[in-house]
Amino acid sequence: MEYQLNLFGYKTNCLVNVHNESISITLPDENQKVLQNYLRRVLKKYGQHTENDALEVLISKAIQVENHLGTHMSEPKVKLPYEVLPEIKEKLIEAATIQGLSATQLLIRIIETQCESILSEGEGIEHGI
């Protein structure tokens, strides 16, 4: 079944499978890349070095940080260097509220998703796909 889970302060869609007394979580590849980028960005705020870490290492570091904090990590507050038209800003805030995010977090997530799709398309072009 597909659910939205809060992983380390980041809400993401994933498949949750329960079999006998075990649970497994499966993230689609694009969600894994976005989660990896999120963890790299957020773990820096907590003094962790993350430049070349694989997702598994980032998750391990995130668990350690959250155990130490006793709560979820949070994204650094970012002031975007541009203004958004008022009607777009209202829609952005509304969409962010529905997803339980700040408008800035949603905008960052949209940009990351678009960058990942462009990079994926670029890799396909390089390999003749």
C-alpha cells in the first residue's frame, strides 16, 4: 500500500509492506534521490559531513541525529532571493499547507524534482536512449 511517511522531517510517498511480523518500505528511485538531497542539505545543519555519502549512510546519520535530538530534524530556513507574484504565492502557500510544508520547502522540492528529471533525461540522451 502507498502511504505518505515523515522520514527525518521530510514527507515522502512510499510503499509500505507488512508481512508476518516485519515491515519494509520501498521508495521509488526519484524519491530516493530527492530524500538523499534533502538529507545532505539538512544533516549539514547538524554538523554532519555528507558530500559523497550513499543513501544508506545518510539514513544512518539521520537516525543518530534524531536519536540525539529526540525529535525530527528540520530544514534550514532559506530566504529565496526573488519575489513571487501574489496570486502564485497564495496558491503555493495553499499547496504547501495541504502537504504540511512551508511554501519555501515546497518550492525547493519542486525545483529538486525538476532538476532530477532533467538530469535523468540528460543521462538517457548521453546513452542514446
